[in-house]
Amino acid sequence: MRTLILSDLHLGSVSDTDLLRRAELRVPLLEAIADVDRVVLLGDVLELRQGPLREAMAAARPFFEDLGRALAGRELIITAGNHDHALVEPWLAGRGAEVEPPPLGVEQLLEAAQVSPAFERIAGWASGARVRVAYPGLWVRPDVYATHGHYLDCHLTIPTLERLSVAAMSRMLGRPPDTFTRVEDYEAMGAPVFAWRDAVARDAHTGNALNGIATVAAWRTLRGRRDGEESGAGVRRGSRRFGRRAAFRALRARAMVVAFPLAVAGLNRAGLGPLSARISTSELRRAGLRAMGEVAARLELADAYVVFGHTHRTGPLPGDDQDEWLGPRGARLVNAGSWTYSPIFLTATPGESPYWPGGCVLVEDSGPPVVMRLLQDLTHAQIRPPERDPLTRSPA
């Protein structure tokens, strides 16, 4: 059975960075699935951190209708991640409502109607396909396991908001990640955090601190990036106003660079670590792989190929250090990347960055999973979100 796996669509993003919302950018994917037997959407399919479910569902519907028609009787399996955990939460909550439920395994394969009304609606839109839900992952074949990868935040050494949130929950409950051995351990740390954020976004758009914009701005400042570096956005550099703003930004950046290591040291002293103040893209890659390898070891995935998303970094790619992609107990890690446009991680050269969107993984009946990059031939101008009127949110 030929299976195509893609992750992190984030349909419904308020910043319009969710590329599969756009019909012209769905074409390469729909062409790629013409000769596969199954498609797996590996979590963060919807963006539920930034606004109400109804808006994300409305944005996602054309994609699922196209996907259902393209699959035509073949299989579509959907998992949930941290940004759309609300899709699977009704099933997780209900399974133990009357009697003590059996332990959660690494694969629960369910009918969409069993899981949540939202999943049932999605299955209706994609009715040309046979739709099922897997959580927290799926055995694609006996030696290939696929999961979103959000459990890795429990072991991450980069101080992301997600990492700090689950660390605080872990400390509050007295359950350190180095004792985790079951799916339930990871769910107990992450599910309350996800539920709180989902509740905040249920009725209105969230602020920058929760929707990711503030995090991106902080990363840009700490890494010395300027707004518009990738997009080529122009500013009036000769004006006095620009000079004052540039001086203020430079002063703020220097203050952040000095304060950041001190803040990380404080978090470590507070018991929320171990955390590192190094936030280069190479360290982000290494930290994510170390953390995912730890998850694979603790869930006893042995030396399986473990396909995941979550970090948006496609790989392994030619030139990558293959040893970095091996877990401590032999798990062979593969990342499907994302379908979102994130300029802070991109270079000016289209397709050059491993964070360039359009990644997926093809799994055949045998052999290693194959990383594919379906949008490599497109330019920044072709995939950059369209300009929108700030008042009406309609195309400018």
C-alpha cells in the first residue's frame, strides 16, 4: 500500500499562511496522490489556536472536498496535533466517562463519527474517500509509525511557549518527563494546556501571545532578522521617523539578547528545564530530533521509522547528518515538514531552506520512507500570503 503523509496544514490561520487554503497550491498535492492508496494528515490540520472552530472549518472545507474527490474510494486517515487537539478531545474525554478505560496505545483507529462532530463533518466533506481517525498515531506498516510529534515538547530544550507550558504542568502535577512511559503520561501534561488555549480561541481571535505572532517577532529579534527580509517588503529608510524607529528596535534587540540567557537561567532554577539559550535553526533542529527520539524510546517504538511533523523542518535531507536522525534506541526519524509559509525560517532563495513548505513523505510496501518536496519549484511571490485589507480581511 502506497501511503502519502503530510503534516501541519494549519488550515484557518488568521495570517493566511496556510497554503492549502488556496486552490492553485493544492494542485501539486492532488497530482501527487493520483497513484497512492492512502493519504495521512498528520495533525495540526486545522489552526484552532487563533480563532473559532467555525472559521477554521470554513477555511478547510474546500480542501477536504477536493481531497475527497481526488482520493475517490481510497483511504484518508487524519490524526490530531497540539493545534487541533480539540478535534479528538471529545473522544478522549468520553472514553472514561462511565467505566475505567483501557490504556491508550500508540494507535487508536476510529470512525470519524466516534470521535467528534467536527471530524464527522470533515468526513462528510471528504466523502469520496474512506475517512478514519488515528490517535495519537498510526502504524503505516509494521516498521513505520506516524504521529504528529507534539509529545516531544515535554523533552525539548528550546524554551518555546509550548515547552514552558507543559513544563509548568509537569511541575505542578509532580510528574517529571523522565518518568514517562505511556501515552497517558504525555496526554496528562499536554491536554490541559491545549484545552485552555482552545477555550480562549473558541469565540474570538486570540492575541499575539497565543497565535504565534509574538513568538515569531521575538525569534526575529533574537536572531537579528528584520521585518521583510524574505518578502522584500519596502520601508522608507530615508525618513527621520524610520531612523528613530530603527534606533529603538536596535536598542530593544540588544536588551533582549542580553536578557534572554538570564531569563533561561531563571527558568532552569525554577525547575522548568533543562533549557538552553541557544536558538539557532541548527540547534532548533537538533533539539527537536533529540526530543522526538526520546519520545520514540519511551513509547517503545524500537528501531521503527518514526514519521512526524510539528517542528515544520523537513528531513532528513541531502547534506543532513544522518546520526542526528537516529533515536537513542534506534528509531529512524523522518519529518514531513509543513504546508505553511514562515518567512523567518526561509532564505531568499526559493526552496533552499528545509523549512520551505510543501513537504510530505511517501511510504511504499518496503524500503525507507521517501521525503518529497512538492512546492520546490515555486517562488516566494507565488506562495506568499496575499495582501489583505486590515479592516475587512478581504484581498486588497
